Amino acid sequence: MATFPNELIPDVPHFDFDIPDGWSVFHPEYHLFGLIDRRQEGFSPNIVVRWDRRDAGFTVKQAHAELMRYVDSLGDGKVIADDQGRNHDGEDWAVAEYVYTHQRIGRLAGVAASRLVDRGSVVDVVTFIATATGPTTMDDLKRIHAIIESVTVR
């Protein structure tokens, strides 16, 4: 009989991050969780978080390619900025900033960021997908970036 976790089947990643005042946790289907700044009117900026486990050797270049495919899947998605590699803390990240048109909501600004964690036998990929729109988009994106930049995966 096997036990989870063990040396062949690592535990799921644990991570820490900052939640700005006014933001709260929610639980969308098929995601670990989400963060949202619920507003009375208009769009509520949000981040959803998912986790995938990949074979050993999965690279930040592959994660970046997956983010580009995600943006392409949005129909008229257009990448505004993207990056991949190690950040100043030595962590492997792939990031894409983009805009696209949602059928019901209209034009949205998005951020997708994947953090890779090498566990030896596997690579954990924690992906943050964020959206914002409207007159507060720039301020909302600053808060979203601050949340993502505060993430520490262990």
C-alpha cells in the first residue's frame, strides 16, 4: 500500500501571498480558489488560481508557450507584454499581459502568470489568471500584480 504524500508522490504545493484590503476568497469550479474585489456595480476584478503537476523536466519555456496558447484561445486576445525566466528571488515564472473581448462583458485586461516549482520527480505549476476592466483597470492591475508578486511557493 502506498501513502500520499511520499518521496515518489510529493505533497501538493503550499504557498503564501498577500490579500489586499477589500479582496476576499471565493471558490470557482475547477480551480484551487480565487480572489475577488467584489463591487456593487460593474465588473469585479479577480484572480483564479489553478495547479497542475507535470513530468520532471517541464520548463519555463513550455509554461510560457502554454500561456501564449491560452491567450490565443480567447479569440481576439492580444499579448501586450510577456516574460519568462527567473525573477529576482530565483523563482521560475512565465507571465503574459493581454487584452481581449468577452462576449457579455466587453473588453478585459488580463494577466496570466505561472510559477514553476521543481519537486525532483515532478514539476508543480501554479497558475494565476486575473482580469480587470473599466475606469479602475490600471489601479486594479497594480493590485493584481502586487498579489502575484507576493506569492511564495513552498
